[in-house]
Amino acid sequence: MILLITPQQVIDKTPFNGNIDYDKLVPCIEDAQVTDLEPILGQVLFDKILDDFESETLAGLYLDLYNKFLVDYLIRASAKNYFLIGAYQVANGGIYKHTAENAETISKEEVDYLMVQQRSKMEVYGTRMKRWLFYNSIPEYLKHSEIINAKPQNISSWWFGGRKNCVEQIDTWKNE
């Protein structure tokens, strides 16, 4: 998978030190792109950003989106993911928790606190990105927004979906 940020960018802008193994950060970046970023952008815009980034043709609003929002968002999302797995190693002999000789292992609650702090920062950048996407006419995002907003919502026993009944609407979605 194409990485939109580097492990070094994550290290530079988070509390991580320079001794973190890049091999452990790469899956965290990949997960952040797929599980955190793609749902915000939608598949079409996400794929366009990846393609343009890989071909080094990001320009205009897409380059602005990348520089002003995506990088910072992905750094925090990747850091959040790393806090979940950073202390563990999986090897032929099993799963191990790494401990350093001259360091004290912190509790799960402390790790959770660090993860929540990165998630909170990620959400701030995500909210700013959504607001920017709303005010700028990115065709691929507008298409994603129309799809998301066109689907009726069934909340508890209330139906918010127009005149079609639930079964007819679901059949329509399946055929799209």
C-alpha cells in the first residue's frame, strides 16, 4: 500500500523518540489510512489522493487538502494505532511484551490515556478536514457526501427516509 506519510513524520510530530522501529510504524500508518481516513474521504477521493500522491501529481485543492489536513490527521491516527501495539512483539516463540532495562513499564490505563490524547488530536484535525471539504467543491467528496446523505436513517422505531417503504429502499440500494 502507498503510504501518504512516512514513519519519520510520525516520530517528528509525536512524543515518540527516534528509536522506534519503522517496521512497527508502517502497519499503523496503513491502518490509519484505511480505517480512519478512508471513511472520511470516501473511496473515490481516497483513491484519487493515493493515485496522485504516488504519481507526484497532487495539485490545487488536492494538494491543499494533503498539506493542511491529511498529514496531521494521519500522524495522530498512526500514533493512536501505535499506542495499541507498540509494546508487543510477535515472534515464532509467541507474543512478547518488550521491557527495557533502565525503564519502568507503564500501566494499561496510562497507555490508554496516551492513546486517547492522540485520538482527541486526530478528531480535531478530522473535524477541520471535514469542514474544509464541505466548503471546497471537491467533486469526489461531493459524490461521497451525496451517497452518505441520501441513505435514509432508521433510528429506533422512527423512519427518516421519504415515501418508499424500508424493503423497497433496501432493494434499491442493493441494485445500485
